[in-house]
Amino acid sequence: MHRRAAARAQRISPADRDTREQAIDADLSRYRLTLDELTEAREAKIAALGKDVSSLRRNLARVKRSVSGSHEAPAEKHLTPMLSRQTLSELQNQAVRLNLPNKALELENLRTALAREYKGSHPH
């Protein structure tokens, strides 16, 4: 970004260094606002994803307590998970898009736990 600003400033005033420096500063200042907005939006998405993961963790802990606190359900009874595979996939895709490998791994661990809990069947 700095190189582009310098190139634009060079075209504006190739001989006057002070004018070029002012042009570079003004150019970078315009981009700074955009970058700050993008950073703020990214942080908000990360925070929302963190809340979603925390909620999922609480739900899974509740399910785990419920399952471990009771005896095995009859084999013919179909259990429905509290979290759909589609929701989990969407959250995991969002973590990948936001370049959050730890969150993506955490969500993959949740996916594995769900598959294990439901004996590898496809949760709805």
C-alpha cells in the first residue's frame, strides 16, 4: 500500500520531495480509515464466532452431562443432536474464511465429538 501511495505521489510531483511526502501521507490516511473499518468488521466477526463457539461448547457440555447422567437409550430410539451438522459446517467455514485455525480446529473437534456421540450416524 505504501509503494502504491509513493508511486502516485511521484506522478503528482516528481521533483518536490515535501509535496510527495504530503501526498503519500494523505493517501495513506485515506486508506487508514478503510483499513480501520475492515479491521473493526473482522474483529466483530471474530467476536461473534467466539460467542457461537462458546454457546456450542455449553450446549455440548449440557448434552454430555445429560447423556452421562442417564443410562443408555434403547437402540431403536433416534436421538436428535442440539446442533445440526449444517450449522456446525457453516461456523467452521466462517472460521476458515476469517483465517482462524484454532477456532476451525475447535469446531472440527466438536464435529468429531458429535459423530462419536451419535455413533458415526449423520446428525440432522
